[in-house]
Amino acid sequence: MRSVFPGYFTPTKEEFAKLWGESVFAFDANVLLGLYRSTSETQQVFFTVLDKIADRMFLPNQAAFEYLKNRLGVISIRSDQYGKIKSESEKLAKSIESIVQEQAIQGGDEIAKTAKDSSNRIGELVETGIKQEPDLLRSDGILEKLATLFETNTGQPYSPERLKEIYADGAQRYAKGIPPGYKDDKKGEPDKYGDLLIWNELIDYAKLKKKPVIFVTGDAKEDWLLQHRGETFGPRPELRQEMMVLAGVHFYVYTAPKFLEFAKEFLGLQLDTKKAESEFEKIEKQDKQAAEEIAMKAATYYTDYADYLPATNPTWQGWSTNYLGNQPFRYQFNTMGDESYVPFSAPADPVSQSKYLTLLPINGSIYQSSTGKWKCEIASYPDSEHDGRVRYKLKFAPEGRVGPSRNLRLWVSVAGFQRDSDWRYKTFISGAIVKWLGSNDGDGEIGPFL
């Protein structure tokens, strides 16, 4: 049985030792990006491990692309935290002072003074930290080290023809829940297929090198790792099985903390990895919480944002202005009636297609409204912008039932997406879509959301 289904059996300690001694080590983008969120000590530990296996590492092309695409954003988020710390300490000091004044607290003056002194001290420490923080936007030592380590072992991009085949295969795999990547199915195309691209690259590289592969990722989702009742039991057996069938080699997956833990054991490193493991565990926990918050927002946007939306079943509401946070959103909401629906033609430039799919990642998303579930399809890609706005033509097909599809013209703001770090803008738009789907109208038009 073990020889027929090796993916379903945990390797022995001897088999793990052999695996670590022979494998090619591949890395996901989120692990490399995690270095920017760790201390210099953890970075040093991580690079010490990489130096030990430098002659047998591989960086998938898709992972390299995602790392380079997101690097500046991660760096900026880290640098922004200094200002956030200072701002929060000042708010706390002012809040304590206000409470003391309003309630005539005993010893209030001393309490308020202590709070203000503490805030000032925090401000001084923040300024010192800013000065000591390397300017990674202009001189990125992490990037330089990674570029050197992966200079000759970064994957080449797939041809457009091969990408088309993988995307088509991905649609079928995701529908059946075949790992990896199906947990990203709600992302826009082609971003939803990122993990599947990496998986294909790993299989192809294993075939070429005829060596087992260990994949290190910060993505602790169930489409990479086997999870049962809150516990994780290593990589999905289907992945290990597929690698063995297609490439004839073993495959294993580690999160970054586990990679560092076992690197010390199996690579014979005299290295204390505990602090680095702890930092990467915190990073993975933060990423998991962020993903859960986004999912929760997507699940509750109708309830939370209904008050901001136009009334149901209008024929024409003209212009109105509502406020979400500190940002005004203007919309118009009308019914297209018998107006014929003529799709745009997709732009020939694939870069433009990718840009607009990324801008509004809702292709393939399922929307739950009072009239049932609807599956969204971007029927055409905007190929130009007007006054900072773009217009999508969306098609919504009834999900799980028979009925006619509905078409929607949706106007959105490019600037709105650019400042949408907390997804409030996207959430607001999704709420408007749900409101429209809940009406009994046919085709419609909503926006622009400024």
C-alpha cells in the first residue's frame, strides 16, 4: 500500500534525512516578503540557512514575480508603523488628559503628565528608530542578497499558450477542490491561479533535475497543507502523490518556522533558530488574521454597508453623496430597461487585461443577495480611463438555479482603489452590487464611485 500511495504516509526520520540531503528547496514569495517584517537577527539566521543550500535552491518564476511586485508595498507598510506608533501614543495621552479633566480624577494632573511624558518618550524612540531604519526603498540589501542567491536558479516564464492551458486546467481543478490554489478561487483572474502556476513550475523543475522538492511557504492554507480539527499534518497527500506520479520524486511542504526548525536538525547547523521561528510564526498568524478579516468583510458587506447604498428598484436617482469613513462616495443608480447590452471588445494588450482584472478582483466571485446567488463574470475589459474612472461591463449568472443572466455597467475610480489599503472601497462597491442584485430590475448601471 505504501508503495502505491506514498503521499498518504508520513516519512520516517531516515526518509526525512534523505529527503533533506537530496532535495531542491523552492521558496514562495510570502516567505521572502516576510524578511522585511522581521528583525535583522532573523534575517541573518535565514540567510545563513540559505547559504548552506545555495547550490540546490529554486525560485519559481511566479514566486519571483509576486515578490518583486509586492516588495515596495511591504517595505512601505513597515516604515509607516513608526508614524502609527507615535500617533497612537499621542492619542492615548490626549484621551487620558480629557478623562482626567472631565471626571476630576484624584491625582489627575500627575496621571496626565505621566501619560504626556510617556508619549514624548515614545516619540523620541520612534525618531531614533526611523534614523536607524535602513532606507530599503532606495538601497535594499535583502533584494541584493536574494538576487545573488537566485541569479541562476529562477524559473523562466511560461509561454502564453502554456498559461492558457494551466488556467483552463485550473478552472476544472478549483471546481473539484483539487489542490493547490482553489482557496484563491475568489480572486480575480489571472491572480487566482498564482499557486497553480508555482505548482506546475515545481513539477517541471523536478522532472528536469530528477530530484525531490521541498517547498517553503508562508501560506498555511488547506490547499497546501493537510488540516484536520485544527491541526496540521504536513502537505496535502494529493500533492505528494501527484508529484510522484508526474515527476517520479518525493515532495514535501514546510512553513517558514518549520523549515528553520528542521534545517538546524537535518543540515547540521550550529545555529539558534528559536527567535527566528517565533518571528515567522507571528507573521503567519498576522497574515491569517488579515485573510480572515477580508473574508469576514466580504461575507458581511451587505449588512454593514446597506445604509450607504441607493434605494431598491429606482428608475433614476441622479447624484447623491454618502460618506464611508472620511471618503465621500458619489453614485448614480439607474435601470437600463430595454437598452441592448453590447460588450466591449477585450484589449489586445495582455498587460491591460491583467491591470483591470487586478484592479477589480471579482471575476468568478459569488454574490449572495435576497434574490439568490449570482456568479460574476467580467464580460469585457475597459481599455481606457476617463476622468480617472473606468467602466466595466459585468455579467451575473444565477448560481444553482435556472434563470436569465443580468448585465451591469459599473463605474469605478482608479484613485479609489489606489488608496484602498483596508478594502473599504472594494467592500462598498460589493455592497452596491448586492443591493442591485436584490432588486427585481433587469440590466442596470451603478457608479461612478469616486
